[in-house]
Amino acid sequence: MPALLGTYEYEDLRALVASGGISSRTSILPTQIQPASLDLTLSNEAFRLPGSLLPLTGERVRDLAAGLALERLDLSKPTCLARDGVYLVRLAEALALPAGVEAYCNGKSSTGRVDLATRVLADGTPRYDRVPQGYRGELWIELIPRSFNIIVTAGVAVNQAIVFNQRRVLDQAAMLERHRRQPLMFVGTTPSGDDHVFDGRLMMTADLDRDTIGFVAKRTHLPLDLTKVGTHRSADFFEPVARATSGFLFLEQNRFYILATRERIVVPADLACEMVPFEATAGEFRAHYAGFFDPGWGIRDGKPVGAPAVLEVRPHQDDLILRHGQPICAMAYEVLTRPCARLYGVCGNTYASQEGPRLSKHFGGP
């Protein structure tokens, strides 16, 4: 059987789990397998560290953690991770990837919307979030709560992995051809023009033309429990950000904001999409912690109507003045091994119907 080329979709991931390429000390639940990604869950083994670390070639993450740990934690019971602390947790999933197959990891959307920074580490790999070809071994994840104290327990999914053999990201010519043939982005109901295609990516801009343009995190002593969905009061953790009457939105350094894009994107069945920085010179801020979009995003009732992307914004060196329509991020599209038959939103995904800035699934009442 010829090797699959491209990014693995739902059936490919299921087959990889069945063959033992992805395994777990507990079990991999069917709900962990998304249209083109796999949810990664926490085990009960964790450490509090004095700072971030990366293994060098030949080093095991486990050995580094044991030597540097300030405290060993047991996540078999709910555990509070303190704001700005650095924690290292073994993931429940382990890999035994076939030759030529590698993985890339990214925070889940719900994780990014509560300002929990995540980075995956693999043994002998001095790069965050990258798992090399043919890797066999444990995976670990660094957790840094930025805005809130966070309660976690074993089994919580905070990150996701995409698996691929020769990742095929659309270049400028391919992106232009595809967007002209089958629009991938809309402004309202109108397909965006060629000027939105930049270096093979779809450029997206900030939406500040609505009554509530977003939310800003509050300083609070209350912990946010990732095991509880729809139970937290949004007013305990976030303040709404009203439309700026001057047209200029002032974002404070090191504060966390949730905004949305003016444009609406579509991810067809044969593609996946990743949100990436628009351009390093466009401003010193981070526009996302979680940026992977499965096939089916923006498709409703079989129609490609598009859906806005939510932005997790943190100015990290200076205050930032933002205006409506200012470029803020970009979308890079990649080719799947084959069209995915199980599209995002069909099985009740949390954010399939979002229309503008939206808090994470952990929030219910006002």
C-alpha cells in the first residue's frame, strides 16, 4: 500500500490509533479524534518547574524534569496551577510513528481562550510542538497559566496534534488559484479579493465594528476549573470591551484580550488550516495561542458561508493601538491525504456557530 502523503484526516488517524502508532496508558476515546487532529490529554504525572526547558539530542524530558522539579504533583485529583507558574505534565498519549510520519502540536481553542499557554515536548527534540519523523516515546506538555489560576486533572484535553507525511502547505500560486475557484474567505457575504492573499496566506483583519468588540481578562483570585463546562460566570473573569467611539482601541501591554476577525473563512473537506502571525513587522503582539481549524469550518448545512476566527491577543512589549480592518493574523492552508467525510460541526463541536468574539466553553451565565 503506498504511503499516505499530506496531513492525516479522520480515517487516517483512526487507523494510526488502531495500529498502535498512537496509544494511551488509559484509552483513546472516539471523541479525541477530530476531522484532522487528535486531542491530547493530561496524565496524572506532573512537575512544577523553576522555568521552561527543552531537551537536547539524546536527552529524555523525564530525566530533565526529575532533576529540575521544585515539586511533584499528582493530577489524579483536581490540582490548582498558579498563575504565571511553569508546569510540566506527561501526556497520556504516546507515539510510535511510522517512518516518514511526523506531528505538529497546537493548543486547543478552549485552552487559548482562557490564556493557558501550552507547548509540547518530545524526547531529544530541541523544538517545542514538533515531533520528528518516526518518533517513538512519551510526550510532555508545558503549561503556563497567564491570566488565571487554573484547576486541571488527568484526562483533560488542552492540546491537539496534527499528523502528516510531507506536509503540503499551499503556496502563493496554489492559494490564489484555489481561492478564485472556490472562495476560502468572505467579507460579509462577498468573497475577498486577491489582495487578501499574501505570501500564500489569507490575511485577516480585526473587527472593531460591533457594539461589543471583545473581552479583556480581569485580575481575580478565583480559579478557573477546566473540568467544568458552562458553569463559570463570565463577569468573574472577563470584562466586555465596548466599541471604541474614537475608532482606536487601546490594548494594554501584558493584558489578555479576546477579539474576532472581520473576515469569515471556509475550510473545505480536502484542506485544513492554521492561524499564523500575519507578519513579524506588523506589531509586537501575539494574536493567537490556538490556531488549528479542521475541515468543515465555516460550512453550514453543506454551504460554504464562512465563520469568523476568534483572536487571543496579548501585547507583549508595548501598548498597542488597534483599528478596524487592521491586519492581525493570517491563515495557511494545507492539503489532507484525502477529503474528510467527517466535517467539523457535524458532531456538535463547540465553536461551529460562533459569530464574533466568544468566550471558552467553560463559561455559562453573565
